[in-house]
Amino acid sequence: MTHVRVRIAPSPTGPLHIGTARTALFNYLYARHTGGTFVLRLEDTDVARSSEAFERDILDGLHGLGLTWDEGPAVAGLDERGPYGPYRQMARLPLYAEAAERLLAADLAYPCYCTPQELETERRRQKAAMEPPRYAGTCAPLTREQRAARAAEGRPAALRFRVPPGTVAFDDIVRGHVEIDTAALGGDFVLVRADGTPLYHFTVVVDDAAMDITHVIRGEDHLSNTPKHILLFRALGHEVPAFAHLPLILNPDRTKMSKRKSQTAVDDYVAQGFIREALVNYLALLGWSTGTEEEILPLDEIVARFDLSAVNRAGAVFDRDRLEWLNGQWIRRLDPDDLAERLLPFLEAEAVVGAIDRIPALDEVRAIIPLVQERLPVLGAIGDLVGFLFVAEPPLDPALVIPKRWDGATTVSGLAAARDAIESNGQVAFDAEGLEATLRALAAAHDWKAGDLFMAIRVAVTGRTATPPLFETLVALGYERTLARLARACDLVRSASPT
Ligand code: GLU
Ligand code: ZN
């Protein structure tokens, strides 16, 4: 068996995209499952649109998801790793120049002197004639003398690949047998621009060949590029790797996932409190499944069970609700102390925007984990859920304090009676069971529905109708604050609804 070598080749022209993360994951899974090598290579030849900040975002994002590579480039804080470097294309220009020379010398590629205007005129003619765009092959038959004459005129030359007639066929691991007539490839294509810039089709193949990549696992949007790549591998005298094209990720309306219709940056999900366990689990299910109903799988188990040939062909709809559900499931499975630590930055963020008055200490966060662990779809929901614990007084709408079946006067009596009952029990009995018994007895004695009394208390002390369980919430709030907030709500309702 050959040693598997796979790669992810992101262009640092934007933040880490969900699609790139999914491609990285599937390469990682295949490498880890087979004991192979996972390479990260930066395709940074689009100098105008590439940036170091995007490089960082992509690499940090992948690391944050737990996707580590075996070979890759140097970025701030990280040394280059691996014997096939450099791992960024801008540092590999001499290799492309050398490969270009070889193809030119073997007449597998030729210089094209067509000016942009000439190419544009031809394109317009084709469009008017309803023909598909293709390079007309003007420079393909030029003799050595004709080339020399054009060069002498000072015409810059691009390098074009001579597309041979015939068909290209390959067996894609996901899509099965693919066959295409090379006549459909749009004519001889440019490998190196007249200004010397090598283009994607060329660099990707030179690099995959030089890095001994055995399996090219990438998005289906690249399927139409593959015949060109296969022709280039052959021209370079290199064995053609296996290909696996992953299904497209779709918006809910089944169009290709786009920024306009879906949130696409991995960072944004992380910032909202999607945790890496859930993200990785969800990304794995975008195109792959165990073949069973099982959905909640940790990364190491996915690695163990992953099978490239089990990847679906059908497009995978990105369903945010399902991701949220999965995220909630994963949050429940976290160790409580770990969850507390992961929540702290989100509470800090709440404090920064003024939604809470102070940043709680880690111990305080640990203490409320039983209240929140089963109720967080995302970590970022923590402020909404228990922010009332960390403010001096929550904003209170008196109308909201009055339960549907009650009026202002009943609410005032209910809250006052609850306050008195809690106070007469004293601080020692201030626990969830004691509170529940006391308040149920109080409701019964007044012939109130317990639910109404509890709702009035809930809103009185938190300002909200939906909170963690009431009695645990009161305990978290503490004896003094519970009494104070009940008294305050009582006053507010009384003055808002004079009898
Ligand atoms: N830079 C390309 C991309 O991010 C790489 C494509 C490939 O894997 O060949 O889409
Ligand atoms: Zn030409």
C-alpha cells in the first residue's frame, strides 16, 4: 500500500469558510484513518487579495477545530514543518518556472502572443455566434521564426498548455466514472500569464506532483477542473492521483452556500458560541454519515469510522437549526468545569457591551453550570439565560410581572406574601426544596394556581418569563437579592396599577 498523502490548499483571500473547513476535515479524516500524511499548503499567488491576516484566520481556525496538519508553512508563531517545503506558493515560483520550461521544451506548451484586445474581439465574436468561449488556438501553430518575430516586436507572451485531442476519463472516489472530451475544455489554457504569474491549474498540479499527493479531496466545484489537471499531471510525467470530489454545501433553498444567504465564516460561528466538538461533528455529516442513525460523534470516533467511498454525491444542505441542536447536545456533554471556562469569555463580552454589570468569577460561573448546561444552544446565549444574576437590578416591565390570569392587586399580594414567607423561613432554609414547599403551600393557602404565583416571582426577580428552573434560580440569586427584588417588583406593580 502506498502511503497516503492528502492536502488542503486554501487561498488566504478571505476568512476560513465553512466549505474550506469541511474540505480540511475530510482530508484530515482520510489521513488519520489511513495513517497517512495531511499537508497544508497556502495558495497565495493572488497577491492583491491575499493577506497575512487571512492566513492567520484560516490556520488558527483549523487549529481551533482540532484539525492539525503534519506538514505546512511557517506563519507567525508556527515553524514550517515537513520535507516537501516550502508550503506557500509564492515561495515556490522557481519550481513553476522550471516546470514551465520543461513543458515548453517538450512542446507540450507554447507561447501565446495574443493581446488582451485580440482575445476580447474573439470572445465577442464567439458570443455573437452563440459559441462557447474558447481560445481559438491562434498561436498554437507558430514556428520558431514566427515566435522570434513576435518576441522581437516586444510582445509579451503567456504560456499555454496544448490540450491534446481525445477524452479524459477518471474514476472519482465519490462521483464514480467521469469522462470528458477534451474539446469541451475551452481550448488551450493559460499556465503562466504574460506578466509571469503562474495560474491555479498549473501551480496546483506542479505542487501536488512535487509533494507526492496521492489523493486530491476537494469540493465538487473543482470537478470541472480535474480533466485539465489530469492532462497536466501526464504532461509533467507524473502519476495521476486519485480524486474525491465532495458534495456542494447548499443554502436551505438548495442554491450553493453563499455569504448572502448563510453565515459562511467559521469565526462567526465560534464567536456565537458554537463549540469545536459540534462544528467538527456537523461538518463531518455534510456529505458523510455512519450509515446508522447515530449523529453525535466525537472526532476520534469519526476518524475510526470514516470511509471516503461512503461520501454522498448529493448536495448537503447546511441546516443551522440542526447545528444548534447538535451544539446543545455537545454542550451537555462537556465537563462542567470545562464549560465554565468556555463560558467566561462570553460573560466578559456581555460585560463589555454593558449587558451585565460585572464579570463573574470563575467559581460563580461553576456554581451556575447545573442551571445552564442543558439550556444553552450556543455559549453566546449565556447572557440572555442568566444575565439577571450579574446586574444590580434587571430591567423590569411591571405589565410583564402580572400573570395572565391575575390582576395588579393579586400580583402585589402574591409577591408580598411570597417575600414574607421566604423571609420568615430565614436564610438557613433557603434551598430549592424548601422554597418549593413554602411557595406551593402559600399558593394553596390563597387558592392561587401555583403556576401563576411562580410566574409572577420569576419575572419579578429576573425580568424575564423564560429562565432556568425557578427555585434553583432563586438560590443562585441568593436570599438578600431575592427579597430585595420581590419588594422592588411589588412596589413597581403597585405604582403602575393603583387600586
Ligand atoms: N485554492 C483552491 C481552493 O481553495 C484549492 C483547490 C484544490 O484543492 O485544488 O479552492
Ligand atoms: Zn495566442
